[in-house]
Amino acid sequence: MVDPISDAERSSFNRRVTVGVTLLVGLSGGLVALQMDPTPLQIVGAVAFGLVVGYPLARFVVPTGPAPATRQRKRRRERRIEENPFADGGDGDERDDGTGSNGDDGAGTGSRSRDRGGR
């Protein structure tokens, strides 16, 4: 079975695609300039301008950040926790001092802890 792509592989691929798109736009600027019988300085200028325009364009086009599947899993996990207050393993009623949310210390003085046998 094929393993999922790691974050390092994904960022390496995105970096390569960004460089490739930048070079493609820069070289296409030089090729367009060649059609007008330019001087060598004009060709270099066209390529440089194409690289300057190509980099922000590549950064806009190439996705960054975590993989879409990772983002989707994270959203599902957050939604599950919001919907289920018991998802973290606790009931959410315990305070740090060991008493419940109603201030009951567990000694049987609360209204729910009455002896049911002596109705």
C-alpha cells in the first residue's frame, strides 16, 4: 500500500513547482522579446522582468500550508470535539479543587446523593 505524502516531500514539491513556474514566465518574457529584434540588454531586461512578475504569480498559484486531507481531518476533529463535550475524556464538570460544578465535595450533602432506601 502507498504511504501518504509527508510534509517535507510536499513542501519540496511545492518549492520546485514555484521555481519552475517562475522560470517559465521569465523565459517566456525573453522569447516574446526575441520576436521584436531586441538588443541583448533588452532580452536580459525582459527575462528579469518576467522573473520578477513570475515569482509572485507562482506563489499565488502554487498551494502552501498543510495538505487538504490534513486540513479536512483537523476540521472534522474540531467539529467532533465541539459536538461532543465528552470527547476529551472528561465530563467538563470537575474543577481544579476536586469539587463538582455545584460545589458538592462528594460527601453526600447534595440533593442527588440522598439515601434512596429510606423513602
